[in-house]
Amino acid sequence: MRIFKNLKKTENGFSENGSTTSSQIRELKRATTVDYVYRDQESKDKIKPLNGFVTPLLTDLYQITMAYSLWKNNRHEIPAVFDLYFRKSPFGGEFTVFAGLEEVIRFVSDFHYTKEEVGFIKEMIPDCEQEFLDYLSKLDSSSVTLYAMKEGSVVFPRVPLVRVEGPMILCQLFETTLLCLVNFASLVATNAARHRLAVGKEKVMLEFGLRRAQGPDGAMSASRYSYLGGADGTSNVLAHCFFGIPIRGTHAHSFITNYSGPDELLDASIKDTNGNVHNLLEMSQKYRDELGYTATNLSELVAFVAYARTFPNGLVALVDTYDTLASGVPNFICVALALHQLGYKAVGIRLDSGDLSYLSKASRKLFKQIGEQFKIDYFEKFSIVASNDLNEPTIIALNRQGHEIDVFAIGTNLVTCQAQPALGCVYKLVEINGAPRIKLSHEANKITLPGRKTAYRLFGSEGHPLVDLLVDDMAKDGSKQIPQIGKKVLCLHPFEEQKRVIVTPVQIEKLHNIVFEKGQLAMPLPALSDIREYCFQQISKVREDHLRNSNPTPYKVSVTKELFDSLHNLWLDSVPIKEMK
């Protein structure tokens, strides 16, 4: 466990036991509240958020003021149902990857107000009654049940990702935090999945975005959910240590430019695989002369030698510091030949600028030529890593042009979701005290689907999902609405009656399951690697035209006839009839 707390600040710095003012304590707590909790330090039935900032106070003020009003007007214990969903898939696409569920469950499981947090609420709402504060201090999630789709699922607009059932006050207090935990997670996972599709199954995709992420919390979330959505590894050391994500990295231009000549490499010795000592710089220079590469930047060669003698089986050289083809690649080849002579294998190069298509093909051609010249088979298979501000359109363009890139290291555009900064999940009341509720709008896509609903995914004969069907759980003949394999099902667009289709499913998947019930976990939390694998399986089942980058086919989300009628009857009942004079 790693905890930062209880530091005391003085005018001259920190003291172990010095007194301090309340304003000084508050300033420090804002910066030192993170408490990383590992799974093996948790009891079976009590799990905590992975980030110490995720507390009941990670919310909007109006959630607390509404809670006070609900309590004051005796509406706080009324049973309520809320749906968390989104209205439109991001990045101009037709699919989304659901992520963040584990953090939702952890937050709800641990939900409680500490004495200090209740004190902050008293400070924010000084006129609130003490009885309300006493009520908050005893509040927990023992009366809450969560239904959800599996984390890593491919999901579509309007289908609830999470359904929250419990007392109105708790459901309302959850809203902002749950949206915060799901919105960014699902956006990053979807962005990673789209980049993964562009990169292709046979290539490696790495997340290199830590330095460009939106702060430490954004960086950790981005690494976690980029891995879930398709990245094979990360450069983020803490994400590797904390989440177990495979770690990868090379070196920076500063490592190359920190050398200006051979004299600065104080020790060029290296032991071969038999333990004999050799001078790696002299060996590399010998190959440099033999191959006629005498015009390359010598200080760059020195830097490659320095790194190679540190990691003789792990050399990935950054080759664009001075000139990729006139210096970087030739210098790498010289060092790689010397390493081979000593019994080691270099790994490859990284391209961080220039025409990546041309440079990668030219580098591969040179590797093949040298491999044939020296009869070294693996040279033509050297890994070529590309970075240089990559994004989905750039990768697709590279695929059209042709390239020899093996590894795509994606930073800024992956972790910041530069193409679309937010997903837009919403959290809406759909049932109160057993009665369906609806929120109307002049925009049809903002009208809520009332009542408690369960989603079913209907598959066709080719194994692809055809439609997600929402069923009204509260209908009198609810069991008759549940789709059956081999039987025709009428699927209606929720707002446009003429848009309808009959499906005869060969496979049916129930999408919503209980994940948290009356204060207890309803199922074990899966490992991140398992969620990632499930995500890959989900994407592989979806038709290519739903996944494609350009003009994807919309996926059908439908309702049963019973839910359609319930929706439109409630719609008509809720709209006042205007009188014209």
C-alpha cells in the first residue's frame, strides 16, 4: 500500500510534529490524498477505488443540494432506477467499447462519508440540519443493486451500460462520479480499439502518451484503458507496476546528442556471450569502414555503442537525430553487426520523423541487403518502430501507401483522444417507486426510454450480431417478450415506427447481469488482461462494415412492441395539450 498523508507544513517547509493552520492542512490534503490500494490488501467483500480521489465528494455540488432537498421532503428512500448510457458513438464511428465498470463497482462498494467529509458538506451548506448530516454519516450502499454489461463489451447508443437500483438519494448521489468513471474510460478504450483496427492484428501497438496526458490521473487511466482497448504495452512505468501492463521503451534524442565524440565514451568494453572482453566501439568502426559508411555522424555511432553495451540484446536505436538514411540506419547496422559477432542480437530501429512509408521501406531494403551480404537471416526481420505524432487517419494512409513498420508507438492522439475529447454519457431517471419516468425533448435523441429494461443481442446465421433489443422488464407479459432462438422477433426503432425489422436469431446473448447486489459483489472482478481479451473477442464478432473508419453502417438498436407502446403512451400523457385561440 502506498499512502501520502498527514504531512505538516511550516513557513520553512515540513515538520513531523509541527502545528499548522486548517488552511495549510487543506492545501496539502488536496495534493496528497492519493491512496493506492492493491487487491491483495482488500477483504473479500469490501473493495476500494484504485484512486484515492474517487470518494463521495468527487461530485457536483448540486448532487448534494438535491440530496438535502430529497431528505427534507421525505423523498430520499423512494426506490429509483437510473440508466447510464450514451447517445452517439465517438469519432464518427458506429461502435463503442465499454470500460470503467470495475471502478464503478469499487466506488459503489466503498461508498460512505467520513467524518471529515461530512464536515466539508456542513461548511458548503451551512444552513443544513444536523439530522441530515447524521443521516449522511450512516449512508452506505447496502441497499443498492447494479446491473451492467460486461466491461470490454462492444456497445451501441441508447443501450444502458449500467442500471442503478436503490434509494433515490443514493442513486442521485452516484450520478457525477459514475459518469466521470465511465466517460473517459470508454472513450480511451474505443480510441485504442479504433487505432488497433487501423494498425492490424499482425502489428504491435504501443501507448507512449504519458508526457502528453491530462495530468497524472489522466495518464494512469489512459494507460489502463488503452491497453484494454488494444494497445500491446505502455511506456508508463507506474501503469506497468500498478496494472501489470507490459512495459516497452527505447531512448530519446537527448541520449544521442549527449555524446559529441569517441572520447566521451570512457569505457567501450563489452563481454561476448562466452565472457571474453572486446571493444564494441572499435568493432563497430571496423564495420563502418568496411561498408563505406564513413560519412555517418560519429557521435551518433558512439551513442548507439553506449546503449548497446548496456543492453546488448535490447538495442532499438532512434535513428533520425541527424539523418535517418545517411547516418542513423547505417550506424545502427554497424553496431548490430558487431553485436552479432559477439553472440548478441539487436532488436531494431525507431523512426520519429520524416516520410514513414518511404523511410521504413528503405530501411528494410538495407537490412535485407546487409543480411544477405553477411549471411545473417534475422537482419531483414529487424523491428521497425514508428512514432511521430501518429493517429488513426495517418495509420490508414500509411497502409494505403505501403510500409515496413512493425510497431506503432502512439502517444498524444491516443491518450488525449484528440479527435473527440468526450464521449457524452448521460445518467437518467427511468423509474420511481415502480412507475416509469420519461424525460422529453424537442430533439428525439434526447428523449429517455422509460422503465426498467434488459438488452438482448440477436445474432444471425453468420455469427455476427444483427440488433440489440431492449425489453420492458415491467411489462405484464414480460417473459413473453424475451426473444427465443429460432423464433421471429419484431424489432422497432424507438421513435420511428416505420423503421422496423423481423429477426429470427440463431443465437441470443443477454447483455445485462447483476454485478453488485445489496452491498455485495455479485461476481468476481476479472483481471485487466481478461477484459482485454474479451474486448478482442467482441470486436471480432462485429461485421466489418460497422467497424470501418469511413461511412460505417449504423448498428440497429431496437425495442419490443410492448416497450414502444409504453414509451409513446407515456410520451403522450406527459405532454400538455396546447389550446389555440
